[in-house]
Amino acid sequence: MTTIDDVAKLAGVSKSSVSRVINGNFQYMSEEMRGKIEQAIKDLDYRPNSVAQSLKKKETKVIGLVVGDLNSFWSVALRGVQEECMRNGYGLMVSESAWDPERDLANIHMMKSKRVDGLIVSPIRQHKQVDDLLNSLDIPYIFADSTWEEIVTDQVVTNTIAGAVEAVEHLIQLGHSRIATILFTLENSVRKERLEGYKRALQKHGLPLDETIIKICKAGKGTGVEAVIELLHMPDRPTAIFSTNMHLTLDVLKGVRMAGLDVPGDISVVGYDDSEWAPLLDPPLTTVAVPAFQMGVKAASLLIQKLQNKKPRKPKKIEIMPKLMIRHSATQLNQSRKADELPVVKLSDHTLTKEKSNENHQTGANSRKA
Amino acid sequence: MTTIDDVAKLAGVSKSSVSRVINGNFQYMSEEMRGKIEQAIKDLDYRPNSVAQSLKKKETKVIGLVVGDLNSFWSVALRGVQEECMRNGYGLMVSESAWDPERDLANIHMMKSKRVDGLIVSPIRQHKQVDDLLNSLDIPYIFADSTWEEIVTDQVVTNTIAGAVEAVEHLIQLGHSRIATILFTLENSVRKERLEGYKRALQKHGLPLDETIIKICKAGKGTGVEAVIELLHMPDRPTAIFSTNMHLTLDVLKGVRMAGLDVPGDISVVGYDDSEWAPLLDPPLTTVAVPAFQMGVKAASLLIQKLQNKKPRKPKKIEIMPKLMIRHSATQLNQSRKADELPVVKLSDHTLTKEKSNENHQTGANSRKA
DNA sequence: GTGAAAGCGCTAACAG
DNA sequence: CTGTTAGCGCTTTCAC
């Protein structure tokens, strides 16, 4: 592998001079020498060994990403991180902790030992040891899409409440006033915030809050279907549903169909979370998209900015706004229909099919070249 | 940042000895010295600077992944790669080329300059310069999930044909003999192979090949819906459909519904590609899963094995077998129903809804903590 | 303007 | 068994 000495030899100069042109320090260099060196570099197709550079300069030009769960959200965010890193001449090291704080620790140590210049972390949940380690680190780091208490460093998060408000307001603007919502049990802040957004939107528009049309189900197959069917059997049936995640949304669509009703004809649906498939559903889903890619870009650029400003500023918190993707599952409330009798809910006999599939085989989405 | 000298000083020994314990070379070391050193290391919480180690040892313990398109398939595969790297003490650098061969080149150069020990590459299409660069590289590399001609290095691929055969055979075993298939235009080998598998399965079971029930549609919204409806209007309507990708499968489901028929009651459907949502569809989709995670693991372990065997073996090609996920969209052909008149296809008036949504906003799937 | 020399933190002969 | 020494490939004073 060709080294700086080879270049120096070929060009007939010292390696200091070669180093100067590599690093763009030719303010006081003769045109001639610069030309010779550049030629030699080209001839040898020389590329500096960045390990040696790093050792000397004490910076690696590599950013580390330590994420608790490399799920579909982070997979997309990762692309944003990577793109921004590349744009700025940084490499990206990736590690996943698979929900295990021990592995968070191990990964952070690994990143430190590899001397990454900065760290983007997104642990799955707060953990004292991880916290301590991070604080004892002499490497700049930021949090991304995480929800810890008392974070003392920069972070980028998405404004979940705003996304929920936007979803519900969209329904309100379409003329709906009796809007149900459906959630998984409120075990984490994201879920709570989606409910909070729902409430705020209603309040903002002077709509009453009716606890009977807030359905909270256990996470699991088909629980959403049951909830929807209950909703559809209510005497004063809601005309719209705000479904707070993709899993539930698919249940909602299924439940409505089982009841012999139509989305959006009989009931409008707005979901939360977007995916490649959302536009292909029947009907194409109106849903809140969390801009994962953009979040990744922001996280990387925030960190890089931090790496370049030596003087510490006060921790910054960047909020990414979700975006409502308006497709076809929510429409203007049909006034005439409202006056009429509501369509009758008819339940077929195969009502609540039980699922019993064996999904313990790790594969994953696959949209490749096909 | 604490160095090996600090440890040596604290333990009152030379740094060579410290280096020995770091590297586990204490065959000829007194227990006492070893103890002292290990204590000092613990006291200082010393971790070797792997940049310095790399410079000296000429190996970085980092693997580079250069992928053309970090889509949902690779996102999952990435997790497999990362996991296997971690298990073996390797770090992982990731870069994406976003369909641009120029960026493949740049990324490979970057990886080389960072001195990764080995490379997993998956360029989007064959490209002479990339090929040359790879061959001129003095870094071991393997191909993963790529389909180049004349590859002279190890590779891991999925057996697409076998997956398609399995899907169609499943239908045959359920008693179906008139099985249609639906594909996007045969622009790449993956698509061709899925068709090939379909043909082979029919042939193997002595079933006739009827070109009229092989529907090839342009990629795009709703093209699959039209194709299915044509299929359903045929006098000798097929009793099952092998749909060759997720996009088409959603169209198929929609088309059948629009025709007033039921999956799987009136027609069985087997798809290709699995996703988080496939089990949640209505009905839960029987489909071929490409084990992306497993592929990532295999790729990494193949490469690592290669890194550790210095003596070159002849290039190896590992095939990953797709797995049929049996859920509820394909069932036993109902003999009695077959004897009856086929259910009538009724088309509602909102037949082929035109899509006109604005999907140019990059977001992505999001299944996070909600 | 340019080169010589020191050294980043570590490993690996080679002595002792 | 343990320490001394010579680099790995590069950057960066500091002389010339």
C-alpha cells in the first residue's frame, strides 16, 4: 500500500511537503512544487492512511451511532444520518443494542475505543450506568429521538403532540365533530403524547371530550378490531377515528370492513406513522408521517456543528414536525347522510377470527429490486 | 485520555508488559505482574486506543458495508451484519450509494482509506469502474444480495427461484391447478427468477402453462388492480394467484375486494416478500419471506471467516433459502364450490380510482415505541 | 518555501 | 520473564 514516503520519493521532495498539499496548506508553496506533488499523488493513486492521520491529529472523522432498536423508523433515520455524514466527509459507525442496556454500554465503549469524534445515541430507555458513562465520556454526543428525563446535551426529537393535533384538526376541518381515538395501553410517553394531542385538538375547537370513544387496547393481534366494532355499535356512532399507530390502523380498516361499512364513505380514518405500504392500502391511508430521514439529517448536522464549534454553547433541543399525508381514508363529513339514518352495522358470522400464526422467525420487509 | 504509559507507570512496569496483558500474551508472565497490571488497568478504567493499535497491527477490526440502496430489505440485513460483527469483535462502518455508481466508488475509496479489514458490497448494478476498483483493492470483499455477472469473489445471495417454487407448490398442494401469476415488467433478474420459479413449479407437477394467466404489468399505482380484475373476469377463472411482490399483492387484495369476491374464500393468494404488516392485513398474508436478517449474518460471518483464513480458498457462493410464511390468504381449494357455478364478479361503480397524491416527501416507516 | 526531526499510542522483535 | 528499542504513516513545530 502506497505511503506518503513513496509520493515524496517520486516527486523528489520531503514528506512534509507532501503532507502540506494533502492538507491544503500551500499558502507558502511554490506552484512548481505543488504541481510536482499533485502529479505524483495522481500517478500513484495515493490516498493517505487515515488511521495514521487520526493517530496524529487526534480525530478520526468518524461518527458513531448507537441505537437501541434499529427498527423501521431508525432504518430510515440512519439513511439521513449517513447522507449528512458523507456530505461532510465523515464516516459512520453503526451499532445496535437490541433493547439491552448492557449492550448500550458495550457499544459506547467500543465507539470510544475506536475514537469516534462524536456520538449520536438513542437508547431504548433511561439507564443510570449509560447516563454516567455518557457524561464521563470526553466525546461530544447528542440524543436523537429519545425521551430521557433531564438530558443535559443537545437533542433532536419529533413533536408527537403536534402530529396528533394535526391529524385530529384535519378531521375537524372536514366537518367531523364526533371523533373517536384508539390507542395501545399508555405505557410510554409517545403513546401518551398522541392521546394528549387528540385532547388538545378537541379542546382547541371547543369539542367535548367523550371518554367512551377513547378506546385503549392491549397491544396484540386483533384487539383493535374488537374496539372498532364496539365503536361502530354505539348508538351515537363516531364519524371519524384517529388511530394512533399503524398496527391499530390496520385493525381499524379490518373492523370497519367486517361491519359492512366503508372507509371513508361511512367513517373517516386518520392514522399515525407512515410506511411504504400506506399509499397502497385500500383506501390509501391518510396518516401522520414522522420524517425519519429528516430527523437523521438533523441529528448528524447538529452533531457535526457541535464538533466544529469548540466553544460549548448551551444544549439545544431541535424539534422535528411530523407531516400529515393526506390520502383517501378521510373525507368531508357527508351532511345529508348525517341527517339520514346511519347505515346499519351488520356483522358477518366469521366475526373475530383468531390468529394463530408462528411469527418467531426473523425476516423482515423486502422491497428490493422486484 | 489515559494511555498505556499511564498504566505502565501506575503498575511500575514497562509498557511492553502492559501490552502483553492487553493482548492476552501472558504465557510467560508472573502471576504477580499480571495481577498488578490488571489492577492498574481497572483502576484507571484504561481502554487501548484502537487507532494506535490499528496503525501498528495493520488491522482495524472494522468491516465496511457499501450498499447501493439501503431499502427495507437491507435495513433488516444490516441488523444481521451488525450483530455478527459485534459477536466477533468487529465494528461496522456503513455507507449507502443511493443508486449512484459514482458514490459506490467514493464510498469504497473512503472505506479503503479508513483501512477497514474487509468489505461487504451490494452495488445496485454492474459497473466497470466499481468492478476494477474492487479488484485492485487489497482488501478482502464479498458480494451480498447482488446479481453481477462473473463475480470472482465470495458471495451470498438468496435463491429467488426456490422461493417462487415453494409459493406455487404450496398452492398446488392445496388443490389448486389453475394458478395465475402477476408480475412487474421483467426488467431485472429478480423478477425473471420469480417467474421462472412459477413455471418450474407448474412443470414439476405436470400442470399446463397458460400464458393468458400470466399478467405482466407496468410498475405503478393500481396497475395490478386492473390485471386482477381481468383475471377474475375470465371464463375459466383461476382459483389462485401467485403475486410476485408486496406492491402487487396489495393491488390483488384490493382488486378481489372490488370484484365483490373474497380472499381466500373465492381465490387464494400467495405473495412474495414479507413485512411487519403482512400478518396484519385482511386476510393475514401467506407470503414468501426473504430472510434478510439471516442473510446479513451469513454475509458478515463469511467475510470474517475469510479475514481469518489467510490462505485463499476458491470463491464460495452461499445461497439463502426463502421461507414460506403460511398465514390465511391461501386455503384448500373448495371442491364443492368448484363444482358450483363460480361466484359472479360484480364491479362497483367506483372501479379504478385514480391516485393523485403527492408522495415526494421523504419520511418512512415508523413503528417506534407506540 | 522547504526539510529534518520528534512523536501520536501502541506492538513486536530482540536483548538480557 | 521483562524491558529496551524501533517503528506503523502521518503531521507539525522548528530550523535553515
